[in-house]
Amino acid sequence: MARHNPDAVGITLARLDGAARRLLHAKADRDTCIAELHAISDDPMLLGQAAGTALGAWLHGNHDGDRVANMLTAAGGDETVRERLAVEVETRLQGQSPRRPRPT
């Protein structure tokens, strides 16, 4: 597996999250979503990391994180990476007050 520059990875993860949220709010069709996300990265590990971060934040009360995570997973995100990172993010955020109430 190729090593990634940590700064470049962080930028790519932010771009994936931002694009997924934009596409979600634009109500883009599935093929458009996948094509635009793949234009940023088609690396299953990076897509899985972005999905896991979004899902973990959603578990803590972040709006739309579940749908963002589903979109990134549909684009080929590694589900094992997603689940592991979601737990890590939620655990890290547990000491902080949620910015929004949890969905019921």
C-alpha cells in the first residue's frame, strides 16, 4: 500500500466530505455523486475514512453525517475502515457537548 502525505490526506478527506454534503443538498443522482467523488479520490481507504468521520460525527449529533457516510460508502468506501473510524470519532467527541440534538 502506498504511503500518503498526512497533509494531502487531510485535504482529500475534507474535499470528499464537502463534495458529498454539496451533492446531498443538491439532490444529485447516485451516478453523479459517485463520479464527482471519484474525481477527488477512488481510494477505498480514503473514502472509508471520510465515511467513518462523517458517521462518527453523526452519531454525536452532526446533521446529515449518516447520509454523507452512505454516499461515500456507495462510492466504494471500505466498510471496515468506516466502522472503525466511526467508533473512534464518536468516542473522541463524547467528552464534548453535541452541537445539535441527536436524531430521534
